[in-house]
Amino acid sequence: MFQRTFSIVMTPAVFLVGIVSMILYAYVGVNMAATDGVWPAFFWFAFYGHIVSGLAAALIIGIPLATLAFLAACTIWLFGLGWRLQKRGVESLPFKVERKDGMAQPSQEEVKLPDVFSH
């Protein structure tokens, strides 16, 4: 259950890292071309820009969402643990806990609701 919850929370993070990486790549490259010149922008776009923007996006988006996914997965794991312990406790009782057939639903004579729409 921990792995499933972590994967569900981290699925949007993968897409967000890709989107933020592309935005950083384009923004820094265009800004570099406008202020620093053609050659620094060429080296940014051709060689190291995609690596640096990917790492920056992973740090900006990936780490906080991984932390939140870890906390959510721990919470789900604790609820599952409590559920299993409660189930094991009920199964280990020296008597059986179940509902009687006659008490499952009250009959029509027992339940007489007032007719509020007859006026």
C-alpha cells in the first residue's frame, strides 16, 4: 500500500518536473541570448542547458513532492496497520460477533413514521 500511494502522488510530479524543466531551459536560454550574447546562449542550448534545467526542476519540484508523497504513504500505511490490527483483534475474540437475522431490519409495524405530506 505504501508503494502504491507513493506512486499515485508522484505521477503528477514527473509531469511537473518535465514542464518546469522545459520552461527553465527556454527562459534561461532566451534571457542569456538577450543579455550575454550568442555564444553563451549557444552553449546553453547545445551542451549543458538541458542537464542543468532538468536538475534544477528536479530539485524545485521533485524533492518537495517526494516528501509529501512519503508523508501520505506513511499515513496510509498507518491506517492499514490499524485496520489489520483491529481485524486480527476481532478474529481472536473467544466469541463470534455477528448480527442476528431477525434484528437485521425492523419490520413495518415497528417503524411507524408520521405522514407529513397528508395535510
